[in-house]
Amino acid sequence: MKVSELAKRSGVTAETVRHYSREGLLSPRRHPDNGYQLFSDTDLQRLNFIQRARTLGFSVHEIRDILLHADQGDSPCPLVRDLMAERLPQIHARITELQALAARMEQALETWADMPDGTPDGHSLCRLIENFPEDTP
């Protein structure tokens, strides 16, 4: 199947298919007459796997490593578990950071609700930001 058909059958864009091919995650063969990339049902299964891995937060590089293990006949499951165990605490930390940011933003909007708009005067750019306390967590 051509790029467009693989994209349609997997629910991604043709550019996504081309990107994964350039990254080495898919290995299409070339049509001998016109050079078009031709994909197999195996490529469709692989693309569906890639999409699932992406929804779990795996990077293209990590997916490449997972597929390499599988292609060599080794179980990639230990690698997958290790990557996920390493990533999860990072995600929790990021969520905490984002919750703190959301709280600061809510506080700023509340503080700014009654403040007048200002015009840059050479000494000040935006008084809303400039008057927001620096030590706010």
C-alpha cells in the first residue's frame, strides 16, 4: 500500500507516515518503476504499535530502541518497564510544577481584575507583570 493508504488505514497523516519512515521506525520498500514507498500489513501493525507507544509517552528514540529489541528477537518488555518506571516520577514532578503555575496564574488574574491597563512609558512595559510579587510560589 502507498503512503496515503497506510495513513488512512491507521488514522494518521501521510506526513506522519513519512516522518516515521525517515526516523527508521517503518521500512517501506520502493516501487521499482516509480520509486513510491510501498508498505505492507506488517508496516500497518508496526504503525499501530508506534501510535500506542506514543500515547504512553514514549519518544521516537525510545520506540526505535523498543522495535530494535523486538526485531532482534529479544523481548523489549524489560526495557519498556524500565523506561516507564524512570519516566513516571518525572511526569509527577511536572504535574506538580504545572499545578503551581496554574495557581500563580489564578492569583495573577484575581489580582489584576481591578488594576487599570497601562501604556509603556519607557520605564514600564506592563504594570500587571511588573507589580506581581516575585516571591510568589
